[in-house]
Amino acid sequence: MAERGGDMARALSKHKKPLGTDVLTAARRRVRTVFQQFPVVYVSFSGGKDSGVLLELAACEARAQGRRLGVLIVDLEAQYAHTVDYLHTMLDRHRDVLDVYWAALPLSLRNAVSVYEPQWTCWDPEARDMWARPLPEHPGVISDEDFFPFFHRGMEFEEFVPEFGKWLSDRHGGRMTACLVGIRSDESINRWRTIARRDKRTHEGHQWTTWIGDALYNAYPIYDWRTEDIWTYYGAEGVPNNRIYDLMHQAGVSIHQARLCQPYGDDQRQGLWLYHILEPETWSKLVARVQGANFGARYARETGNILGRIKITCPDGMTWEDYYHYILGQLPPDTADHYRTKVAVFLDWYSVRGYPGGRIPDDGPNNKSEPSWMRICKTILSNDYWCKGLSFGPPASSEAYKTYRKKMDIQRREWGYRGTV
């Protein structure tokens, strides 16, 4: 593996400086530091290539130090069969040092391929006959909704993960706990920021750690690895890898594009078509599991009005604002009302930034720096439920969004912007 610069704290000044070692040695040192400084350590394992490397490094270090290593698997039900096989392979490989928490619980997930079912619940007991696969068989599987005191049905993935870490720390008497996470800074700007932020609280000044709350920290030992480093490691060390990546490569997917995610999300739907090619049997179950899966796979990469990607056109005789009203009229009432709330907040934000009364242009540049009704239409047509195209982010939790929705339903009527009441 090539030597190269690393400390992302310095990357804020757009300078990378060499660590004086290769990324594998640096990662092993970080993992060793975590075990030395934290009494409780666990790794978040998805079955992907990055978390697979991290589990291998952490398990080897745990064995060397005579320690136990926790493993959190949040099973989202709709997964490649090869991924499930890989989970079992790695858990069996390191069973002598692992404490496994394989959560197969009814979590609420995004369905970006249907406006009629914008959310779906994995492992929903009321939809057992439609499950994409049976519950996994392993002693560490947790499917009892009462097992975790913090869990409630329909909980968001983003809520569950930090709550698990706090629960695990409490279970060990509130001792310092580290969650090893296999994110890499070159994958996205958001992941780069996770490492590079100077305003975050770290442990002992290690920029590759982040305080989550109470006695819980996240640690990112392979943050400075490139995709090439990941596959060099698998090849050089002879460590098992998820075979689905080999099939992706054979299907023409580059090593930089090959990722594992739940298939129906806003970004993940772009790779939904791969299931049809790589695992036809899994694909047939995915189509039956949620509304719109087949449609999403066929059209996610197309241009035009199908999913609002790349280029959209306004029907003849309509303005973009007219088209907005038409689109909402075709949506399920609750989904349409959700968008009205988002648009009301969007218009109010711009009403004090040069567009009094929310009177924004009908057409305009297709970017996130200027408001327009065309931009609003594109967001809705792309089934962007949380309106990232309007610069919104997802809510902190499902319960928080319910409270927010009630408040904003009242507020938007007070604002009275056209198209939102």
C-alpha cells in the first residue's frame, strides 16, 4: 500500500502531510490505541468491503490483547444473499473473540421508488409473508422488540445506532465505549467533514475520533484509506471478502462505484437494477417487498420526467408553478401535504432573502443557490421525499418529525403562501 498523507485535521487548510508510514500500519496503530484507551470496544459491521477490513483488523487486535470485541449488525432485511453469507463467514472466522448483536428489528426506512409508500418497515411482523428473506439463524440475532429498552417499532436507523452504543456502555457500567466505524474520507464530502471538523469533541486529541454522547465515541481507523487500499489489503492478506463485489465488477461496475446499501433509498435506487442482474432470486423478492421497486430499477437512470433526473420539461401551456399544483394533485394526500409543508418553509426562508412574500421566479438556473418553481418541481418529480434538492436534511427522528409536522402545518397556514395551503 502506498504511503500518503493523512491527518484530516490539516486537510482543512488544504494541505496533506505524510504520516511516514503506510495506511495499514497506521490503521493497526489506531485500532491498538482504541483498545488501550477504551474498556468497551465494538465494530459496526454491514458486510461491506470497508467494514469487513475493519472487523478483521479489530478482531486480530482483540485476540492479541486477550479482549472481547462487540459486533453490531443492523440487518435491513433486503440484502444480497452473498452479503448474508459473508456476515456468517466473518462471524464464524472470529467467533472466539466476538460478542454479536445482530439486530433484525422493524426499523423505518426510506422508499424512494414510490410516492404511495414513501417509507417501509424492514422485518415488519405485520408483513411477515412478504419478507425478502427469513430471519437469519445465528445465536446473536435479536428480533425481540422488547430486548432493547430504547427501541420502538418504526425507529429510524439513524436513531437506533447511537442508542445502541449508549445502551452497551450502560450495560458495562457506563465505562468508556468506542464504536469502530469503517468510513473513509474520500468517499464523500460529508464523510470527509466527519473527520475534519475542528469544532467537534475528540478523544485525547485524536482527530479520527468523534464524541457521540455520554461515554460513547466513534473511531474511524481507516479514514485515510483509498478504495485501492481496501482491495490491496484483501488480496495481500488473503482475508475473505463479500463475493457480491466480484459479481459487480463482472457486471461493469467500477471499484469506486460498488457499494452496499438498502436498495430503495434516495441514492441507492440508482443501483437497484444490479439486483436483477446479480441475484435474480433476490430481485424477485425485492420487487414484491415494496411498491415501485421494478419501476425504480427500470427508470432510475433515465432522463426526463420519469424521476426528475438530469432534465425535466414543463408541459405546454403550463408555468412551473402550475405544474407544481398539478403534480401535487396526483400524489397521495398525505404525501402532497408533506411537500406543501416543505415548500412553505422553503418560500419563507427566501421571503426575507430577496423574494418578499415568497414570490420566487418560475424558471431559473438549475442549482441550489437560487429558488424557482422549476427547482421545486424537479425535487418532487425525483421523489426526493426529504427535499435535499431544496437544501433540507432528514429529521433527527421519526418522533421529532411528527412534532415538527404538526407545528409547521399550523405555521404554513399563517404564512399563507400560494401553493402551500
